[in-house]
Amino acid sequence: MSKKKLYIQDVTLRDGMHAIGHQYDKHKLKSIAVGLDQAGVDAIEIAHGDGLSGGSFNYGFGAHTDWDWLEGIAEELNHAILTTLLLPGIGTIEDLKKAQALGVRSVRIATHSTEADVSKQHIEAAKKLGMDVGGFLMMAHMNEPKKLAEQAQLMESYGADCVYVTDSAGALMMDGVADRMKAFRDTLSDNTEIGIHCHHNLSLGVANTIVAMQNGANRLDASLAGMGAGAGNCPLEVLIAVLNRMGEHTNAAVNQLMDLADDVIRPLQKRPVRVDRETLSLGYAGVYSSFLLHSERAAKKYGLNTADILQELGKRKMVGGQEDMIVDVALDMVKQKSSSLK
Amino acid sequence: MKRKAAIIGSGNIGTDLMIKIIRNSSVLKVGCLVGIDPNSDGLARAKRMGVEICSEGIDGLIQMDIWKEITVIFDATSAKAHLYNLEKIKPFSDKKIVDLTPAAVGPYMIPAVNFDAELCNKLGLVKAVDSESVLNMVTCGGQATIPIVAAVNRIAHVHYGEIVASIASKSAGPGTRANIDEFTETTSEAIQKIGGADQGKAIIILNPAEPSLVMRDTVFTLSETADRETIRESIHAMVAEVQKYVPGYTLHQEVQFDDIPADKPVFIEGLGHKHGLKTTVLLQVIGAGHYLPEYAGNLDIMTSAALAVGEKMIG
């Protein structure tokens, strides 16, 4: 196995959307993208938190369209590749073509960890458009290593250049990450890169990313100040600091990233992105991190506890994208409460 | 005497429809189940049930003796295959076609919303089979949700209709999986054309949970502000209408309303900033358990609607 160059992909402007209800101002977003480029990250992902065309009642409408956010960014980047995300079932190939026309050169096609075959037409279309393609296997904790690797192999067979273990619920332990990485390495071709995308719900964002790297991942996702769904992603500035101390080479400058994280990103967080009762519940119950703000809203509206709603969603085995079931669960809990009072 | 129907496509939908016709229809019988894989489970099932089969697609069917007895053809293949099948059937002006694929060549048909005898009569009079005479059944998610969009729209104009269909992974066959975009695009368009919304959006989610979860559908509309009780009653009446042909179709929760005030509008791509009344409708579709178990409401709603249409076309 040849050791591949580390590739740091920033997700502040995509996963980070979840933390602020998809409300980045487009001028602000542009200045953050430029800052990230200057700080030396390899790729910058921009889209609604739920990917292209994610704007909806179900996931929240954005402050702008994906096209408004993406427009004029590629021209400003000197080093970083402009990337985006697409979830089949939400976004379409038409959306992908629009993004490509705006200068997007790389895309991640995301499916639930057992449903890779729905990504075939999108991965193939992206390759035809000449894009670099990552397969993004979400809620990776819900599929065992060997079976997850089989799903990765499907994505590879459709043409994916890289396949990710995507810990959307921030529920994987370090061994769980290592086992999945080893299974990928055993199953995928040597030419296929492996990526890791973590959430910090159990405070393991950085640790899991490092474990993944030590077991063969070379594409590492992170975001400034962890800006992302739930307790956030692997914090970028921390990851680079750790990699530097480990003697691993990246192009990123830790001091610039620290400044961006504290001076630019943290002030945007109306709800702090951190491990707390609610976000810990996500990791503990194995629930899609993006459910957080929606569940907090439902809890407020129906007089319930967010953590209770999240744990019930976990029990019902809801997967990414089923935000509509949060209100459904809340209404069931209200019914239960009122019947137990009678 | 029962008229003969052919079903093209021996996947989940075609096989479910076959069983439905055999068990439920007083006017149709299955003349032939047509597939392309002689080893498919659907064709094996048909054989066991004493139904004539063809494993060479539409070309094989046309060569069979039974072909001239076929009145109605249900196409349960894929959007791409439907186009091919349509070309082959065109020379035979005595055939009527119900399209269960998301090809969306012919007019959309949601029985509870836009079925009218006149339309079908007219189709009966059409001499040649052309795209206008092929009724398209939209998608499973469309069949479940567009009646609700229409129910709101008949009370208060719907600016935006959005639907989320969640189906059990096991109920999504390879055809559905390879063509997810066709689901989202066809459903979105029908939300506008049949539901009456200025803009439509469709989302589909596959959930692999074991035991499999029953099909769930959620409808969100943003409409002009109107009396909530009137909208609620319209939705309940529409649910009862759909239940006539899909017994397992129910409101899972009472209708939910939220005001989207003018000073806090939502930004909808293509429409700009909009305010009004948000209506949320949480549905459940329990299947009849004909081919796949009860969780597969998505099969049931599609085949039940198609059968209702096929029966009315010859009636």
C-alpha cells in the first residue's frame, strides 16, 4: 500500500450550514472561502447542508440558493478545489450540471450506509462531467465493516475516486473507525482513495479522524471551530495542529485557521456548536446530527425534551433525511403524555 | 366476461399488480405477465398461479396468440423501457396503456384528483395509440401525496408543495434504485400539474430498518392564508376518497398548521420570499400485503391506483 498525500477538505460552508439553519450570507460565505483558500486547505465544500437543492420545509430553506452561494467562488480560489455535495433523492443530475457550470470540480454523492446503489446514475454523471467524485456512505455506524466495504465497492465500481466512512451521527468509537478503514483497504482497489468524515458528538472527532488516517484514509474532512451539524465536525484548526505535531505534512497553516475559527466562525454560532446534553444524545443514540435544530424546535413547540425526542428517533431507526419524522415523533409523544395523565 | 390485461415488467410492481388483478378485479383478468428474465421471481410466481408468461419482453408478447385478446396493457418496467414498449404497441390501435413508470410521456393520472369519465371515454375513442392516450401514474410518492396538495389547493391557492416519501429499502427494486432522479423530477412536476401548486419539490428516502418500516409520506404546503378548519376538512375528505381504492391509506397525525408571517418569510428557490399558511400532513400507507408484506405501501398505492384506472378505461 502506497501512502497517499493527505487531502484536507473543509466543510464549514456545507455541514456548517446545519449549525445556523443554512443562513450564511453569501458575501460572508465568500470571504470565508477566500480565507480558507489562503490558509491552505485542499478543498472547500459549499452547498445547503443537505446538499444541492436541499432547501425545503423538511430541511430548512437557505438564505440563498446553492447557485447564489457558489457563484463567483471558483474564480477567487488560488489553491483549493471547489466541491459540493449531492444526496440522490434530494438533488438531481441537473443540479450537478448547474454546479459544474459554476466551477465546481469535485462532488460527494451521499447515500445511507446500506443504499449505495442509488448513487450509480449520479456518480456516473459526475464522472462524465469530468469531476472528481467521492462516494459518501452516511450513518456508517449502522452498517458493519465488511458490509460497509461492499457498499464502498459498489461506489468504486460506478467510478468513485474516493469513498468515505461518514459518521453522520458521531456515534463511532475509535475501534469502529479502524475496523471500517481496514475493511475498505482490504476490499477497494489501491487506486481508490479513502476518506473520513466525523462528527464530534462523543468528543471523538479529532481522535477518529487520526485513527482513520493511521488506517489508510488520506482525505480528511474538518471544519473551522467544528462548524457543523450536532456537536460539529472534526475541528479543522485542531486537526492541523495535531497533524503538525505528528509530523504529517499538509498545506494548511494552523495560525490562520485558528484566527478564522475564533474571529469569524464562532461569532456566527447562535446556538453554540459543542458537546452538550442535546448533541451528546445524538452520538449516544446514534441519530443523524442534522436532526438537532429541528428537534429543538419541535421540543419547544410541543413542550417536550429535545433529548427525549432524539432518543426516540434513534429507537425508531430513522435515517438521514427523515426530518419530517421529528414532528411525527413529537406528536406521538404528546399523545402518550396526555393519555398517561388521564 | 372479464377482459384480458397484459402486465409488462415482472418486478415488484408488475407482480403485485398481477396478484391484485387476480384477487380483486371483477372486470379484468391477467392474460400475460411479461418479463425479460426467465428466472425472475415474478415470472415464477405467475407460473405457479397459472398465469401465462412471456420472458422476451414486449417483442415476445406481440408474437403470442394471446396478444390479440389483450385490451389493457400495464407497463411496469422503467421510464426508458416504456419508450421502447410504446413504439412497439403504437401500431395496435385497439390497446389501451396505463404507464406505471415515471416516463411521464402521457398525461398524469391521480385517480382521486383528476380521473373523470370523460377523459377516459375520450381515450377510448382515440384511434391510434399515441402518447396522449397513455395515462401515466406518476410515482408511488406522487399517488400518496398529490391528492393532499390538491385538497389544500381547492381551498387556498398553493404556492409551493413539497413531499417526502420514505419507503422500506426492501420495497425499492433495482429499477427504482437506478432511476431516483426520475422519481424526484416526475413527482415535482405532477405536484404542479395535478396538485395545482405553483412550484413542487419531491424528496425520497430509503430506510433499511429491520423489521421494515411502513411507507410514510409527508406533505408540506405553503398556501394563501385561509380558514384552517376548512382546509382540514378538505384534507380529511380527500383521504377518504383515496381510501376507496387504497384501504391502507391514513392520516397518521392530525393536520398541523403554522403561520409564516410576512415579516418572517421563507426563501423558496424560483419563487423568492413567500409567506402564508404552512400545512403539514403526515400520512401512512399500509400495503395490502399482496406481493411484498404490508410495509410496502408504495407498491400498493401504485398498483391499486393503476388498477382503478385500467378498470375505468374499459368500463
